[in-house]
Amino acid sequence: MDEYQILSLAAERWQITMIVQVAVGIGVMISFFLAFICNYLNGGLILKVLTTIFGFIFSFYNLFISMIQDRIEQTHYISLAHLKNSGIVLSPTTESELAEIGLLHTDLVTPNFLSSVPSIALSITTLLIVIFITWGPKLKNN
């Protein structure tokens, strides 16, 4: 693969993960809606447990997608480092990115489950809101 193909593949992968992030946002909204319905209807134990499990699933799904994005970026830079090591001249922008990131062609892709602070914050906040609304005091309705 040449530099253009690697950059094009990385862009396609980022677009796919951004589409999946939309699914995470929809899942968060569904979690909030289920928690509100559970609170409003004073749902039973089974409904509360299922709502909490659904909130956990989307919180961890968000962290998983964040890890995948980090792995895509590492793979992208390691592939470019392989090209550079094989003697192919890369563009100045790519050369500066490789120097800044510091990944070499001998490095391995390392999965990092807690790779993004905003994803961690969103996951924890979503989970806390779902748990509080589901198991907390009944919200007042007008």
C-alpha cells in the first residue's frame, strides 16, 4: 500500500466509527427515555434491572468504540512507519506527524480500554444519570 491508500483507508475507518458514535448517542437517549419511563410509571424490579443493564451496555459500548478509534489511529501510524522504513519517501505532513506521534515500524498496536477522557466522562455521566433516575426518588409530574 502507498501513503495515499493508507490515508484513505484511515479516513474510511474514521467515518465508520463516527457513524457508530451516532448509534451510541441514540442508545444514550433511549437509556434516558427508559429510565424516565421507569421512574414515571414507578416500574417494578424487573423493569428497573433491565433499564440499568441497558444503561451499562451503552456505557461500555461507548468505551469500546473509543478503544477501536485509538487502535485505528495506531494502525494508521504504524503502517506509515512501515512505508518510511521500506525507503518510500512520505509527504512532509506525514513525516511531521510520524515524528510527533513517535510510533515506529516495530511497535505493536496496544488496546487501551480507557483511551479517551471525553468517552470516559460521557459513559460515567450517562450511567449515573440512568441509575439515579431509575432507582432514585420519583420525579414530580405536573
